[in-house]
Amino acid sequence: LMKTSIFSSNKLFKWGTIIGLAILVVVAVMFILSALGITSDFKVKETLTMEDAGVLENGVLNNGWIAETQEYIFYIDPGAGEMSPGSPVGSLIRRNRDWSGRVELTDTPVSYLSATEDWVYYSDRADNSHLYRMKADGTEKSLVISETVYSCALADDAIYYTTLEGLFRSDLDGTEQKQLQSEGGNPTVVGDWVYYAEDKQSLSRIKTDGSMNQQLLSDYEDYYLNEESIFYIMLTETEDESLFTLTLHQMDDTGAEATEILSIEDVVTSQLDGGYLYYQLGKGQGRLEEGLYRVNLDGSGTERVNDIMIWQLDHILGDWMYILQYSGERYRIKLDGSAAVLFE
């Protein structure tokens, strides 16, 4: 009986070891496949075709972390330095639009960037986040604003930037500085108005000459501007803490009473970009539904743009979404899922 017991224990130990190793191998393979995008509904490429890369039709795109021009993609390296959701601090990287030609433009961390076709502006974290600029090829680096700059917007012949002292305007080379207000906020320029937002708590605007300061919104999730209207999202909590009820609203540019355009249930995350409302849906208890949805800002044309399982949606910019997956990898993926590249 003793021998039988020992033999059984050894046999169980042997099979337990084999099963354990098999599980480790499966997990490792799944991790590698996930990192390559093979288990997802997208395939990662080292370089993109010209058709994949696409052409910008309406000027430069900026969102503070990523900038797209006709020739290049600039971004703050999300794999280095500090990281808060969607707001990395790291080296400034330039790539060709086909994702080839990776060039590290700074050897110091950058906390904010904005670009034109000719210049890249960035806050140098190693120099108290003072604002610098350089040519797209990395030459002609110069100090523009010798103050801590948290965010900025480039429009025509001016920079609108935020410091601890408030919102300022200057010429593109940093001369002729003028304080517009003392509240600060993240600026966006539309026409002759500068809209400024403060941590999704308030949206206000002021004329580019510093007159007519007005508060427009409070306690919103995201907003989108055009020449005639302000669109914004409100999220209401549900009994399931992972799900929200989303309402999309429209307000004219006078700040008059808003109109509710649509309501969507079981929303997990949402963003406004390029004339669309994008959103993810959930199944409750932290479970996500595959795919990204979008709808026109008039409430028409709801469509599912891809079938990708998105663990964390960081940004949507133009025809691309920027996501973090459970594996820890960050990707830039065409909205229709037809092409993807890995941040590295």
C-alpha cells in the first residue's frame, strides 16, 4: 500500500508539472501573439503602405501627445518616463507617415507638443517645461517661452499657451507676449475665439484680443467645436459602476441653452473627434464588448467601425486610434482595423 501511494503521488506530481508547464507555454504564446496583434482583429506591420498611411486633407492634427503633418508623425514616447492615462512624458519621436525612419529628436523628456508643417513646439521637462521649438528635421532648436508651459495651441501667426499665471498669447517666436486671462486652461482656437478647458470641469472662451471672457459649460466629459456649435458629452453613472448612460448635446456659439441630440446606454468610454462621437459599449461587471462605434454629431449614421477588443482607448486622431492593450503594448490602429503599428 505504501509503494502504491508513493507511486500515485509521484505520478500526480509528474502530471501536475506537465500541466503547469503547458499552461505557462500557452500563456507565453498568447502574450507573444497578442503583442504581434495576431490574436486581435488587427495585424501589426513594421511599415505601412502609402494607402495605409493616408494623406491629411485639413492641415496639421494636434492633441498634445501626438501631432500629424503631411510628412511626419510626432509623438511623446509612451514607453519612457512617467505615464498617466493618455498623457506620457518621454522623448520626442519623429516618424515618417509610413512609420519608417524612427528618429529621437530630444534626449530629454517632453511633457507637451504641438506642431505646424515647419516647426515642432514642445515643453522640455528637463528645463522646467519651458517651451522650445525646432524644425521638423531637428535643427534650429531655440527657447520660445521661458516659463513653465502646460499646454499650447498654434493658430495663424500666434501661440496661445498656459502657465501658472494664466493664458497668454505671443508671436510664434515668443515675442510680443500678452496675458489674456489669469485662469489658465487647455486652449483651442476657433475663429477669433480661444476656448479653454480645465480638467473637464469647465469650458470657457475669450476673444483672441483678451476681451469678452465667458464661461460656457461645467462638468462635461468631452467637447468638440466648429464655427457654429459646441458639442459636448455628459456621462451618468448606472448601478453597474463600469457602465454609463451617455448624452450628446449641442449648443450654438452664443452659449444659449443646449439641445440633447441622443442618448446611449451601456457606454464604457467615449470621445469626440473630427465631427463624430466615438464610443465603446460594455456588458457589465467590467466586461467589454468588441469594437468601436461612432455616430454623426446630428445623431444619424450609427456604425460599428471595427471589431477590435480595446482594453484602453487613449486617443482618436483623424483616421487612427491609439490604444493600450492588456499586454502593456501601445498601438496606432487604423479606425477600420486594416493596419496597425506598435509604439517602440
